[in-house]
Amino acid sequence: MSEGLPGRLGGKLGRLLSSAGGAVTVQFVTAGGSLVVQALAARSLGADGFGAYALFFAVLVMITSVQTSFVGDTLTVYDRFEPRIRGALILSVAGTVVAGATVGAVVAVAMGLAGAAGIGLFALLVALWLLNETGRRIFTARMEFWRLAANDCCYLLVTFAALGGALALGAGASVELLLAAMCAGCAGSLVLARLRLPAEEFAPAPLRGTAFREVLGFAWWRSIQAAIRPSALLVARIMIVAFASTAALAGVEAARLLLAPALTFVNGAGWFLLGDFAKAEREGRPMRARQAVRACALMAGIALVMSLAGILLAAPLGPLVTGGSFEVDGTALAGWGIYAVCFACTLPLASLATARKRSRTVFAIRGVEALTGLLVLAVLLAVDEGNAALAPYCLGIGGLISAALLWRMLRRGDPPRGTAPAAPAPEAAAPTGTSTAPATG
């Protein structure tokens, strides 16, 4: 018996580390490939073209954040095989894909980033991307992170193959070509996901009498909470273009690319924590605020080291990213490092709060943080367009205040040691009072 216990504990720890490693690996595969694509865009499109591509990508990230929180978190938290829930999920996927493609096209037209072909390709990319993201979240719900990493590799390989093939055949580098290559990558990844996931994940369900109202009550607050950070980044980019230029945005975005590994690590580790906190809540062993603070300290320390490495390597790597057509903004480079550290200080606390069904409070705290940062940035840009490089400082430093507020809230709600978790807070209920499932991040 005494020998079996260490073995069981060792096996459990091994599975935990494997899942965490897979979750972080997925983020690095995805972000690494995205980094290469964006670096190719920076080298081949020049400052103005890369600035336009960065805005396209920011819109895609914002739409995806809303959709994956609305659909992905729901299929993770609820029983996705229960007919009423499954019917609601099918309706949610269909509705968000159509709405996302429409919003993407409208925003592209409003910003004047491309012609008719580019707008059509972007709308198609949004639709394919959201369908692919739904498949990715199914892998996540099944805790099959290594399979998800393989699926993401498929997307990257097909994207690079399509892009390289078109350039080899004499096609000129353009934003439209990059969008078309990404469409091909999403299609390839969708096919692979259909082949690798079991048939039960694609089973139909009745579309009448679904639990859509219940799902909507949970998904609404979760999706708007998750959209805060990418939306703030998108608005900041639009403000830089409006007050300064796409060339100024290109310098800030190139700095972000060099700090991408640190941001990717935080995203990957935070993604794992979301599911881990929610699982602990469901199993009656809720995490305490102290555990989230420890995660903050560990993640912030690693993010700091990775950010310093990125800053030190900026001189040799900068020309590789930009192709020498424009300069990496040094002020923004340090700012993105601070942004990554502040992000790491906030994310575990926000994840634990959401797992405790406090999504509305998290939304309020982070919403005020984002609005304050954007207001400060607007004032700085109005005074001097050269202040565009201060964008990551404005958006990042407020995260420390949010972290302190979240920690105070979580401490007050910590369950007594050795007791069952408390009942859900009233704010967790849907606007209609029907949502009963825990949120996961």
C-alpha cells in the first residue's frame, strides 16, 4: 500500500505535467507559426502593408475571442452530449460563424483596408477560422492537447505550402495572398480535425426545445469578458493609425512580435489554469486565492525572463522580422515586456474568479482597466503622435491594479478549508436567472 501511493501520486503528477506541457506547447506552435507569417508580411509588404495586415489580424483575434468564449467555454463546461445542450451549441456555432464573417467584412470595409477581393477573402477566413477554433476547443474539452498541437501544425504547414507555392508560381506578395493562404490552412486543419475526432463529437441534435436560453445566460458574460483585452488592443491600433500612421503601427507591432514568446507563454499557462480551476470547483475542491497568487508570481517571473531575453536579442532579430524596411520601436519593445509581466499577474486571478462564477465582476474590473488605458493613450496621442510607442504601457500597467482588486475579492470569497464549495454568487446567474453551470475563464 505504501509503495502504491507514491506511484499513484507520481502518475497523477505526470499526467498533470503532460496536460500543462501540451497546453503551453499548443500556444507556442500557434504563436510561433503566426509569428513566422507576420514576419513574412513585415518583410514582403513593407511598413504600410504590414500595418494593414496587423489591423486585419487584430480584428480576427477580437472576433475569435468572443466566439471561442461563447461556444468553446460552453462546450467545455456543459455536457455537450446532452441533446438540449447540444442543440443549443449547434445553433451557437452556426450563428457566431455567420455573425463573425459579417462583422469582419463590415469592419474591413469601414477601415478601408482592402478592395472587394480582400474583403471577401477576409470574411471567408473569419468563417473558416471560427469553425476551426470550434474544433480546437473540442480537443481542449477532451484534454487532448498534444493532438491539438498536431492539428495546429497542419494549419501552419498548409498555410506555408500555399503561400510558398503561390510565390513560386510568380504571384506578388500582398495582403490578399496572405489571407488566401490562411484560408487554405484553416481548411486543411478542419479536415484533419474531422478525421481525428470521434464521430460522437459531430453527432446532430434536435434544434427545437434546446437549452439556448440557459447557454446564452452563461456565454454572454463570459464572451464579453474575454473580448476586453483583444478589443482594447484593436482600438489602440486603430487609434495609432488615426493619430499617427500605419508605418508607426508597424514599428509597435514589430516590437510585439519580438516579445511574442513571453506573451505566448502567459496565454498557454493561463489556458491550462482556466480548465484546472473550473475542474477543481466541479469536483468540490475549490482553489484558494493564495494558490492563484503563487501562479501569478511564477508566471510573472518567467514572463520577465523571457521578455528580457527578447529585448536583448532585438538587435540581431529585428532586421530578420522587418527585412530592413522599417525599424523596431525600442520604446514599445520594453513596453510589451511590461505588458507581458502585468498580464501574467492578472490572468490566474481572473481565471479563478471566473471559475467561482464571478464573470460579471471580472468584466467590470478589467473593463475599467482597459477603458482607462485607452483614455490615457488617446490623450498622449493627441498631444504628440510620437507617443504611439507608449501604447503597451498604457494597456499593461493597469493590470497590476486589477490584480490587486481581484485578489481582494477572491480572499473574501475563499472557502473554509476542508469544506464543500459555497453556493454560486447571485451575479453568476444569467440575466434570465437560468444559468447554473460554472464558468471556466
